[in-house]
Amino acid sequence: MRRFRQLPLFAACLTVLMSSVPVSAQITIKDWSSVQTPPAPELKSVTIDPKTTALLVLDLLKQTCNEANRPRCLLTLPANKQLLTEARAHNVFVIYSIGGGGAIGDALPEVAPLGKEPVVSSGPNKFLNTDLEKILKDNGIKTVIVAGTSANGSVLHTASEAAFRGFKVVVPVDTMSGVNPFVDQYVAYHFTSAPRVSTESTLTTVGMIKY
């Protein structure tokens, strides 16, 4: 009975604590409805050095890029294929990643790897628990082009990690895909506004990449 008699006191204390929380903190989420969409980021032409650049093709597998789960990914396949073809033609070092419970044999045929291209397997951050950084540094890589899916998973976290580890980052927006346009938008905004990441990253398109 003593425990129940203490409930009114507990409720009163809780009321006092809640009343001490700033009003601005209480209405933060409500303010989101008034947020104005920022202008589209500037896409820039970029000239890369094939000898010091690697193309990271992230998770373009049948499990992660399909009509049922991520139809927007299928729309990026022509751009990804073009990027991969041009990169190979200029002897850019190509690295694949797999995730989502897939295997490299699950790569979509439009962007399937060649036999000699390295493959790493991890979650959204392809540097985590892999030898990706060692592969890049052993091959003299200073810049990475990051393409694939998902935009807010592998692309966001791998590209950001690359920037933190001292690499220059190039992200062709027409090669990345999320489940909806908002995801692609906020990922692009991250690359132009996040500390450290924004200073090391360039947003572009496949057609704006020169070799």
C-alpha cells in the first residue's frame, strides 16, 4: 500500500520535470512541417586520374536492386553500366561490394564483375571488417567514385568513411538509389553539407566525369 501512496508524488515530480523542458524542444518535430526544401545541390564536372582512382560498385545485386524492393535502383542501371564501361576503358581500378545476404554471383548482368576485380563483403560501411582500405592504398588510390545502392546505406556510409580516411570522393547522383526521392535528396544534401565529408566530396553525373 505504501508503494501506491507514492504514485501521486511521482506524478507530481514528473510534471515538474516535463515543465522544465524548453518549449522549443517539445515542438521540434512539429516544426518539421514548415521546413523548406533546400535548393538542389550544384553538380560539378570532375576530371579524375585513372591511375589513382577506384570505382566502388556497391551492392548492385538481384536481392537489393529489383522491382519489388527498390525499383528506383533499376532506373540507375544504364548510368551505372555507362560508368563502369568508361572506367574500365580507362583502366580505372574497379572494386565490388556485396551485402544484403547476397553473393557476387548475384550481381546484375548489366554491371557484373570481371574475374579479376576485388570484392568486399560488409554491411552499409564497406570499410568495416574488410580490407578495403588496404586494397585501395596498396594500389595507390587517392580518389574513389562511389556508385550503387542503397543511397542512404552503402553509398552514404562508405563514401563518408572514405572521406574520413583521407580519400577524395566522387558521387555520381544518377548512379545511386534509395527507396524514394526524399532519400536520394537527403543523401545528396549530406555530401554538400556534412563536416569533413562535404569538403572531400564532389557531386556529379556520369556524363560530367572526364578521364
